[in-house]
Amino acid sequence: MSDLHFPWLELSILIPLIGAALVQRLRDPVQARTWSVVASGLTLMSAFATWEDFGLLNAKEADDAWHLLSRLFGREMFVIDQLSAPLLPLTALLYTLTIFTTLRTKIRRFSFSWTLISEAITLATLSCKLPWLVIALLAVGTIPPFLELRARGRSTRVYALHMGLFVGLLVVGGAFVTTEGERVHSLLAIVPLLAAVCVRSGMVPFHCWMTDLFEKATFGTAILTTVPIAGAYAAIRLVLPIAPAWVLQSIGVISLVTAVYAAGMALIQKEGRRFFCYLFLSHSALVLSGLEMVTSIGLTGALCVWLSMILSLGGFGLTLRALEARRGRLSLIDFQGLYSHTPTLAVCFALTGLASVGFPGTAGFVGGELLVDGAVETYPHFGIAVVIAAALNGIAVVQAYFKLFTGKIHVSSVDLSIGPRERIAVLTLVALLLLGGLYPQFIVESRHHAAAELLEQRATLSNDEVAPQEP
């Protein structure tokens, strides 16, 4: 295994933990936000440096130069490979912009220390390949949202039941995998892991915990808990290498059904948070279906859509969050007429929303096309579901735009215009989406290499043949 030139990876995990310890001691919420932005910004720089350093090595995977954790535990705990290399800086960027755009009116409700801890856990999860450590980190990652719900005095029953089921299934599946060895695994080992992935990803009928989370938690926490799609990472590290192709494709059909169902539900929502939740569920189901196609083109498309989702739905969620900070909970029943007050937010809403459904010229377009091709190849009778889900999501986004920004002119005595923090954050994400759409070769090539490595690893562990590689 190659070594990075500097321990960027471990710094990406340690910096937010140190920042959380510092922020926890501060009583002034404004100072807490300032230092949280500093800590998350340094984490973003370190994560980006990790990606750049890994690219210079031209290796399949790499460990930190100082091997601090390796010496402590006797093996490589955190590594970076083709899959996780771009996920780390994009996830760190999402956390940084979410903290950066938290308004003064919301800073007392938003826990900056727990957000930094959550960032450290998420980055550690995305840079881990050891099955039991992945399971442990996924389990720990469910704690911060639970503590926030309890601190806000909201019911935690739905969230606790689903996350308890998720962790329990992970442990049961991991125990069977450890007992049965490394190459041949029974359904007793595979089915619990697949079920855990479905619960964490919100597949039907396990989706109600996500709508409950968006309803009761702060919008920022809900975005950060869901948008990185931890369920997809669990599927890649725990399920994809060992599950038979027919099992994966069967679950892929469930994912496609969930994608269409959630897209249809997004069309009829009357409240902004629930609309965003179902929009996200539909997209995450499409990513999960692509990961379970076990073909090079399907995996490549799913990994491309995954990256574009972090940018597009992250920006879309932050735009809705900015609108909610000015108007309260957003209603999609009547026309709001907010364009005259916040034209920049209206443009960002349209661009990020359309980018999430793969509009031409955005980062999600090529990935969406690859995902459609892979779905038609793997599921001849269900491939049309990808197109239907994308179409319904596009209609839902346009419908929500008209409800929020057009119609009667909204009269307000309060300034509803976008602030400089939000302008910087949303325009940054929009610029990255457009740049990825104009120059998609880098993203597609990177995701194709990651897909090839995943299929190669699967062939090694399960004796399957590696799917033919498309150029």
C-alpha cells in the first residue's frame, strides 16, 4: 500500500474533533459558529489535500505517511482509494457550507459541536474499509441526530426504532460473515446486511424514519445526516463484495420501485421539508439500484450520480433552508411569489433542483444517462422506471419552483433578500455543478476506475467473473 506524503487523512478526522471540543466550551453562539467555520474549513482543506496527494501517487489505495493509527491498532484503519477520494472533500464541503450559512436567528437551535463530531464520524466512515470498523462507525453516526431530537424535546421513538433495527441487522450480518469465512456466504449473512442497507437508505417500507427526521430535527442536521448517503457506502463495503448477483438485482428492483414511489410522493407534498425528503429518497434509491446492477456501466453511472447528488441536493437543501429561515416552514399549497424578494435564491433553486434530475449541462447529466443504460441492460422490464422517476422528480422540482417563487406578489415588512454567506455557499455549489457538466470527463473517468476496482474486488472475494469494462 502506498503512503501519502503527509497525514492529511488523519488530520481530516482529528481537526473537527478538536474543533468540537473547543466549541463545546464556548457560551457565545456567534463565537461558536465562527470557530466551527474555521474548524470545518480546515477540515475541507485537509480533505482536498488528501484527494490531491492521492492523485499524485497514482495508486489504488493509500495510507497516511505517519501511520499513527496503524501503529496504535496494528493495521491500516483509514485508507483512501478511488471510491472515497472525491467523496471526502465533497462531504467536507457540504458540512462547511451548512455551518457557514447558519443564520443568527438559528444558531441557538443548531448544535455546532455535535455537527463537527458528526463530520468526523462521516469522514472516518468514508475512509474505512474494515467491515467491523465500518459497522461501528455507521452505528456511532446514528447518535448525534438522536441527541439533537432529544435536546429539542421531540419524540425519538421512530428514529430510535429504525436505527436500532439498522445497527442490529449490521451486527447480525457481520457476525455471520465472520463465522462463515471470506469467500462463500449464505443468505443468513447477506440478507441482514441488505436489510440494514435498505433501512439506512430509507427504502420502502423503511422510509418513515427519514420523513420523521426532517419533520422534527433542524433542517441542517437532516441534510447532513442523509445527503452523504451512508447506506450506499455500507452497500459497497459490506454487501457488494460478497452477495450473489441475483440477490443484488432483486434488491435493485425494490430500489427502482422506491425511486418511482418517492418521486410520485414528492409531486403531492404540501410542505417544503417533506418535499425535499421524498426527492432525496427517490435519488438515493436510484443510486442504490445502480450499485446493485453489478455491471461496469451501471456502477459508473451510480457513482457519478452519487457525487452530483451531494452537490445538487446539498445546494437544493441549503436553498430551501435559507427560504425557511426567512418564511418559516414552507407551504406548497398556495403561490408564495417570493421571486421579487430573493431572485438569487430562485435561480439557485432552479439550477440545483434541475441539476439533481440530470438536466443537460450539469454534473448529473452524464451520470444519469449511464444509469439509464445500465438499468435497461440489467433490468430489461424495469429500466423504464429510472426514466419515470427522473421525469416525476423534474416535474416536482418545477412545480415547487412555481409554488414558491411565482404567483401573487408577496408583501413583507422584513428584508427577505439573500445574505452574503448564503450567496457564497449556494453559488459555489452551482459553479461546481456547471463545471462538472461542462467538463464531465474527469468525473466519469474517476468513477469508472472506482467501478472497475469494486468489480475486481468482488471477483476476488466471490469467484464471480469481472463484468466487461466499457471504455
